[in-house]
Amino acid sequence: MRSATQKFKTAARSWAGLLLAGGCITFAQAQQSITVAAYPAVDEIAKAAVAQWKKKYPTVEVKVVSRAFADHHTAMTTALSTSSNLPDVMVVEFGYVARFAEGGGLEDLGIAPYGIKAQQARFVPFAFRQATAASGAVVAVPADIGPGTLLYRTDILKKAGVSEAELAQSWDAYVAAGVKIKAATGAYLVAHARDVKDIVIRSDIKPGEGLYIDAKGRVLVDSPRFVRAFELAKKVRDGKLDGKINAWSNEWSEGFKRGTIATQMSGAWLAGHLNNWLAPDTKGLWRASQLPEKAWGSWGGSFYAIPKGAKNKALAWDFIQMMTLDPQMQLSAFKSQDAFPALVDVHNDAFFDQPIEFLGGQKARLLWREASRKINAVDVHKLDPIAEEIINTEMDKVLDQGKDVRTALADAKALLERRVKR
Amino acid sequence: MSSRPVFRLSPTSVPYVLLSPFVLLFLVFGVFPLCFSFYLAFQTWEPTAGLASMKFVGLDNFAFAITDEWFWKSLKNTAWLALASGVPQHLIAIPLAYFIHTSFKRTRNAVIGAYFLPYITSTVAIAMMFSTLFSTDYGLINLSLRSLSNLPVLGGLFPVDPIDWLNRAENVKPAVALVVFWRYVGFNTVLYLAALQTIPKDIYEAATMDGAGRWQQFWFITLPSLKPMIYFGVTLSVVGGLQLFEEPFILTGGRGGTDQAGMTTAMYMYRTAFEFNDFGAASALSWLLFVFVALLTWLTNRAFKPRGPSA
């Protein structure tokens, strides 16, 4: 009689055999291909590039693995943590670049054999800096950026007798315009008072200072820019100038469709979304201007990176170069998916001078181009996500429960310091 | 004639081979994550730096979690939601089951099916439907309230201004509790219906002979006979309620709503790991949550235990 363990081993062996056979098949298929892990709409851009890739590498397949935005970054975190199932090319969104850079799981593309540092001047400065880790390693190459502007409804402004100059001159003027708009038309100035806070805390950051925490681990959330941001947001809420509407909610798109939201601060891409699906019927009613008080800011952007555990690094690098350094590729992504090019080479293309129909024929791309040069890179800290949550929670308390601004920021500081000390 | 070779398992190994798919899956998706999270609870780990970056930190993660005010806030939210959605579930499900049991004959299954439907519907679909219903300016609930407030006499009872269901701290929890209640009340009704069918009819007949009314029969026969099923149902509600995740997660856009009023402990755990990148603390949180679940399950067990003559 065989023992129970032996029997179990036999069973395990037959299963292991099956698994091994499966693994070999996958390996055989993986010989002549590279995988690109991406989220919408970068996946579309990558797929569209395959035709050109095939001209150079007719036998190398490009597999674009597409996941929803949040799933993509969760999957990439898991892949990096276990160094398994890593793609050859990883698309990383703006907010995650620094976080992934910190972990050290991505190749330094600044040095040989890649040497992207030599091309630094060809990229929008803030985007390139965003991908540079504290150690000096360049962990990703920027592909598209989201230079921020203020979109506003001309018809609503006209009804309220507010001029663009009045709207964007300063934050106080912006809020004052909101009062007029509300009184004359009933429309909200902004979707959420938090939106104002988000941009004010990002303006006027000194170089090397960081958003919430500086390089030395000092918590900055009670500094004047936070006080001002909170007070402005409170003013917006107290004047009933915001709709308490979160971005990407049903109310948000309905607000745009019905014209109950007069302005929206956002990246350049929002005009495209409004035109394509959010509110196509409002064509011609929107215009863009620089953000109030010339607060230069950006919303989102995509980067290409190579994980250290990738199998086909040379091919991956070729693919990334095609996506980020090829002017034609950058322009076609801009034209098809509103992906504003991070490559400065193409910023003087005739396409930038063309009027945008949705914005009533305004040449808004020139505004976005101007903004892209002025935006500062903000140093990131690994505690930024939790810091943002702490600040937003205290913001809720100020807006909804009437908590004192300075008390709220002091509480936020205490909460955050506790995390920094861990 | 050619004889084909036949792959044959020896009779003694058949049970092991047949069991192995479950055992393997259970080991991979059950036992391994359990052990790994226990191990992680004592480590600090930067996940994007790979497995090698783990460092042993002893009880630091637990010390952090116990002194973390957000953890306690999330526990309070969870307890609130578990009570507000759990208690009514049973208080409604028992009489409802009794009513269906005694009053429906031919349409019984259809009625049960209707009540059971929410339980088997995808959570995402449910949460999306309810967020549409709860919408402040365009939601059906607020539109109905508004039209009710226009009624001549009763109108004064209803609010004129739209209620911000999902963006005001004091409204988030009731809204989430309502969805959870709606979803699981049918499940509990089915449980109690099954239990009702096992109560012998002759007990009721004897009670009728003794002159017991319908209410007395319910109170002295039905309810005591249902006790084992109540124990089972309440235990499921306690465990499920403390692990509540999907409904509040989707209804509040993953953040837990204004001032985190709808952030349950399971949500906080998830966010600590995948948003705040702190897998060690998240694992410690999960084990602390386990302690609470175990404790409350034990208490439920105590409360429903059949009492012996000595007790």
C-alpha cells in the first residue's frame, strides 16, 4: 500500500504537468512580441501606432493589454511587487509616476543604453521633471500632458454681464463673478468648491517645496496657500456658488448639458470630452482662458516606462521612442484622442493655429501651449495620496459642518505628521 | 483488433484526484492569502519595489492601527451601518415570511422570487441604479418628494428643497443602509420561509384547539421554532455587516462620501493598501477587524445558545 502522501504527490504531479504544458505554450507564443499595458485612451493611441511599428518590425507583434484606469495601476503595482507578469512597456499616469519611481522597479531611461536625458530639451519641462526621481533617475518618458485652463460658458457670462477679464483676473474676482452669475442666471460658478481649493494649493509653490510635505519631511498644510485655498472654497460654498457636484458623476454631465455649471477648471482634454460625449449640444458656447490669477496647473498626463523585469527591453525602448519622440505620432495622438503632445518639437505645427469649433472658433491650443511652458513640476512625496485624503476630509468639515479653517488645517497637520513619523 | 491504452486511476487515488481541484484552489486563494496577510501585518513594504523590500517591524502596524482615529471612525460607521441595515432586515423578514407562508398559495414562488431578486443582482448594477435614484437634482426620490410637497394638506410633511443624499455626512449612512437592507431582506425572508415549512402543522392545530389566536400562535409557536434559523441569519448578518464593502464603495465613489461618513472598515482597509500604498497597516487592520468579527459572532452564539436546565 502506498502512503497517503505518495498518492497526493501523484495527484499533484499530474496537475503540475498540465500547468507546465500550458506555460510552455504561452512561452512559445511570446517569442516575437512585446506587450504594452495601457488604460483608455492611451490604449487606442498605442493600437493606432502598430501599423507604423510593423513597417520597422514586420515580425514582432504588439500586444496592447488594456484595463480600466484604476485597475491598470492596481495590476501594475501587483506586477511590480511580485516581479511577475510585467509588460515590456508600461503606461503610467501622471499621479502614479512618482510613486512608481520611488519603488525603483522601473528602468532608468536617462542613462545608457537609453539616454533620454540627451533629449530632455525636446520635452515640456514640467513633464520631464515629473518623471525624474529624487535620485536623478528618469523612470519614464512623457507622452501627453494636461495643461490646465478655465473653460467657461460665454452665454451665461453674457447674461450675467461678466467679462472674461473680470472672471480670470484674480481669485477674488472669480468668486465675485460667481455671485453675479448666480444672481442673474441661477447657474453655479463651479461644480464643487473643492475644485477651487485643489488649484489654489498647487499655485505659488516654491521650487523644491513639495505639495503637502517637503523633502525634509516637514508638513506644509498650514502654510498660507492652504489657508487661502480653504478660505476661498468656503467663500464659494457660503455664497452657494457650487453645486456640490463631483467630477464624472451624472450630475456633472447633466450640469454641462443643461448649462447649470458656468465654469470648469480642467486639463486641455476636457474640451474634447465635452464635444464627444459630455455635452455635444453646447458646441460654440464654451471658451477657454488661463486659470484665475494665472495659476498654472495641469490635470493628468501619460508616461511610458520599462519595468526592470521586462523581457524585451530593446524592443520596448524602440516602441517608446516611436510613441514619444516621433512628431507624426505625437500629432496624430493629439488629433485623434486630444492627447496634448509632451514633445515640444511639434508645438509649432500649423495644427496649433487652427480654430477649435467646439470653442466657438477660438485658437485655444495656443493657450494650452503657453500654459504648458509655465507649469512648474511639483516634487512628489509618497504620502501624497493620504495627504490629499486628509486635506479633503478636513475640507468637507469646513464646508459642511462649518469647522474653522485654521483648526481644520492644524488637525490635518497633526494627522499627517503622525503618518510621516511612522 | 488493436487495444487502445486506457488511462486509469487506481481506485485508491481517485478521491484525492477528484478533491485536488478544490484543495488546490482553496490553498491558493484561501490559505495562502490568509497566511500572507498575517505575515504582512508585521512588515513594512513598498510594493512597487518588489518582495525583497519587506522589513520586519514587529507590532508597529498594530500599534498604528489601534491609535488611528480613522480606524475607529470606520468601525463606528461599520457598526452603525450593520445595525441600521441588519436589525430591520430580520424584524421585517420574519413577519414577511410568516405572511407569505400563511397567505399565498399559488403565487407564493413568484412573490418569493421577487423578494429574492435583489440578492442575486450584481452589486454594481444596484449601486448604479440607486445612485441615479438618489441624485440630488435629477433623482427620482427627490422628484417624488418635491411633487409630494405640492399636495394640498399633507404637503407640509415633505421637504421642498432637494435632499443631498450622497454628499451630506448625515444622509450618506441612511442611504447606504437602505440599499443594504433592500438587498438582503429577501434573502432572509427565504431563510425564514424554509424554517417555517419545517414546523409541524399539528402544533398549530393543537394550539387552535386550545383556543390560541393567530398572534399567540406566532409568538409562542412560530418564533421559538424559528430560533435556530434566527441564529443562523443573525450570524450571517453580523459577519456580512462587519465586512460591508461593495455597496458603500460604489455609492460613495470609492471615497466613503463627505467626511468619510460612509467609509466602512473594509473600505478603509482596501484604501490603505491600494491607495495609500501601506500593505502592512492594511493587513494589521484586517486582522483587527477579524478580532471584532470573531468576538461578535461569539456573542451571537452566546445569545442564541439553547439554555440548559442549570442556566
